[in-house]
Amino acid sequence: MSTLDEADPTCPAPPPGLEHVIIPRAHDVGGFEVRRALPAKERQMVGPFIFFDQMGPGEFLTGKGLDVRPHPHIGLSTVTYLFEGEIFHRDSLGSAQPIRPGELNWMTAGSGIVHSERTDPAQRDRTRRMFGIQSWVALPKNAEGTTPGFVHHGAGDLPLVDDEGVRMRLIAGEGWGLRSPVAVSSPLFYADAVLAPGARLPLPDQHEERGAYVVQGSVEVAGTRFEAGRMLVFRPGDALALTAGPDGARLLMLGGATMDGPRYLFWNFVASSRERLEQAKEDWKAGRFAKVPGDEKEFIPLPEGRVTVRAEARPA
């Protein structure tokens, strides 16, 4: 998904224990709603997470589907995780992989990669629902130019706990005494938690920056309730827990170490220097990125007139 240009909505003042409450901005992409929580005016990154999009929930009619044409990335890892539906991923490494609910696609762009995200033609013969999250994890400076890579993990590969009304899958990183097998470039955590009504989930205490996105239902934190579609960013070090509302809740928990300096964003590129962004722009326009095998006929042109955004790491 490409960067949106809509203005951020006004977010409420955070209650005690929280630094920010972010209301995602919504955008319609061909009848399919995308809601972006990061980067936002209030906060550009939570740990290494620099981009956070909710895709749907929505429905594709018969014959329709997702068609994100080949486009490039540098300096980040794309993290795709679904609740409903299926997406077929192809990239310039030759990867061709469907992703389904509970599974993980982790693509490291590093020095440069191209990929497409589509609905498989075999899946277009009936109405299909789609609901999921795509996030970007910025790479530390010493890994920005790393060799591109792609890994897929099935739902059974990721640690899962079910205890006292909390069913949680640790997607990546470390937290709550669990460790995911997904290789990461910096300390982080990323988890999918389903809470029964009244169930409590504490924040992991070993990470400096911590956030929670309310996917469904509602949660209460320090006496304040938050409905679905809110990104909560917590103060470092506070021992807090989230309590599910009367209908339960589904949360994506995320965070990690503070990034090693600001990052610049342009379209699908992330870098620690403007010069690297300019080089990537010229490389894409000149056709110097590799093609996507099996999806060579189309591509997304470089958007002209878009501004470069500086994303700040959290001040010490």
C-alpha cells in the first residue's frame, strides 16, 4: 500500500499512562477501506514500526480482488498478517507465496526489492472478504543495505498461548516469556491477542516503546475505555494492563527499541538519509530495480510531486 496524503484527524488528549491516542486516517482504495495509524502527526514510529495500515474489513465482489501492481521498497521489512481472506505475494527474488489468516509474510527490502500483492485468479470466482494489517519495520542503519529476503511462516510456526481468557500469537520478536522464530534486525515485539470479556493483558516490560492497536471490541486502560480503530502509545516503564470490554477485544501489540535516529520516507522507500531516497527514486524511474517473475507486465510509476517526510525517533 502506498503512502496516503490525507491530513491526520484530531486525536484526543491521552489519559494518564499513555503518551498518545492516534485515530487512523481512512482512505478508500477502489471500494476497499484502508486506515493508517502510523506514521501520524502525533507519533511517527513506535519502536521500529514506522508504518501501520489496517486493510478492511471489506468485501470483493465476484471477479474482483486486490491488485497492487509491482512496486519497490528499500530500508525496511514489510510485515503482512491477515484475519480474513488471502493475498498472493510475488517478488523480484522469485518468491510466490499465498498468505492466509494467522500466517506471516516477512519481506526484507534492504538494498532494494520489488513485489506485488494480488488476489489469485482462482480466488475471484466468488465474493471474498479481506481483513488484515500490513506494517513496515524500519531497518537499523547497519542493516539498511542488507541483501533482500523473504520468509513465510505458517500459523503453526508462531508461538501461541491460551490462558485466563487471553489467546495470543506472538508474530515476531520477544515478549511475555515467549520468543518467535522470525528473524528480526532489532529488538521488537509484535503479537495478535484475542481477549475474552474482562480479560487482562499486561504490557511487556522489557521493551522501551510499546503500543497497542484495537482491532475489534474495546479495552480499558487506567480507567479509560478505547473502542476499535485506536492506536494507543504508552509511556516507557509504566506497568500497565489492558482489560477487555464487555464484548471482548482483539489487539495487535507492537513496539521495541527506539530507532537509531530519524528516518526519511518517500512513497515506499525508507532511509536514514535523503541521498539514499533520491538514488532509489532515480533507480526506479530508470528501470534499474529487478522485475517480479510472473508479474512483469505492470508496475506502479514513481509518484511525482509527493513530499519526503522526516519521521522522528522518540526523544530520549
